[in-house]
Amino acid sequence: MSHDVNFILDKIFIQANFLSWYKIWSMGELRESKKRETRQRISDVATAMFFARGFDAVTVEEIAAAANVSKMTVFNYFARKEDLFLDREDEVKLLLREAIRGRPQGQPPIDALRRLADRLCEQKHPFARIDSQTAGWWRVVAASPSLKARLREIGDEVVEGLAIELAGPKADGLARLVAGMVVLTWRTAYGEAIRVLERGGSAKKANAAFIALIDRGFAAAHGMAAGSCWQTTG
């Protein structure tokens, strides 16, 4: 009898602990979900205002008021004003990292990155989509010296991160050169495609210009990497 009672008490204790843990976990998930929603709302409000008035004409105070949060809350989610508009740096790094680490055995990393470009084009991902919306985004950047400066900083950070993905934590000059070529290729191809579109060309012609330069740039990067241990080992 005593054994049965102890068994039941243990079972009740375990269930109570589980329910307590689950409640704490659920509350944590809810908080994180609310944080993501708040961050996205602030970003969406800011982007709409930047499109309407230009980046430099909008203040963080105005964004906070429109998003119904405090100025401090805005900076809790975004370290600087520029990050409200250039808020996908982590996604860029993740896409590059996953393309390299998840490539098939034996596939050179530069080839994996080239396949990534094709995949993003097929998905009409914003990083590889050329249309009036993305052209408008770039016009906002082009009109703001601070956005252009921040974009260059992000480019440098992406190059460094990509070089490490290619060659390891002690990436050499060749890895940085190749990583720089990949980033320069993407930026140049995208910029040329936007120019084609803004000169009156169709989205089809703009995307063709993007792919043409992607092909040439990645061919150059492939040639630069030839003979390196990290390119040949795959």
C-alpha cells in the first residue's frame, strides 16, 4: 500500500514539475514571439516612412511615435538608425554559410555559392529580384550618404565572414580576395540590373543583365580560387 502511495505521489510530483516547466517555456516562447512582432512592426513602419520621405528626412522619434513605442525601444531592437532599413545582414550571412556548409560532398564552395544565386533567382528572393519595389529600395539607399556608408561596412563584414567560411578561422589573403570578388560580383550585378530597369528596360532584361554579370564574376572567382586547398577539396 505504501509503495502504491509513493508511486502516485511521485507521479503527481513529476506531472506538476512538467506542467510548471511547460508554463515557463510557453511564456518564454510568447515573449520571444512578441519581440519578433515588435521588431518587425518597427521595421515595417520605418521602411514605409523612408520610402515616402527619404531616409535622412525621417527621425527615430517619428518612427517610434508611428510604431507606438518609445525611442529607447527602437534602439533596443536596432543599434543604429541605418539598421532599420538595412536589417537583413544576418540573413545574408546565414544564406552564404548554409550554402557552403550544406553543399554536396566534393562540390567546390564557389560552385555552391553560384548555385545559391540560381536558387534565390528561382525563389524571387529580394536579394536576387529585380523589379520596381527593389529599384525603389535602392533609390532610398543611393540618396543617403549614411546608408551607403553603412552598406559598405556590411559588405566588408560579409567579405570577412565569407573568407572564414571558405578557408577557416585563419583565412588568408586569397580567401579574402575570392570572398571580395563574390560580394563585388553580386553588388555590381544587382546595380547594373537596377540601371537597366530604370532606363526603361523590362524586368526580364534586367534579370538577364543580373545573371550575365553573376556568371562572369563567379567564373573569375572560380579562377582565383583554383589550386587552393579549400576550393579543390570541396
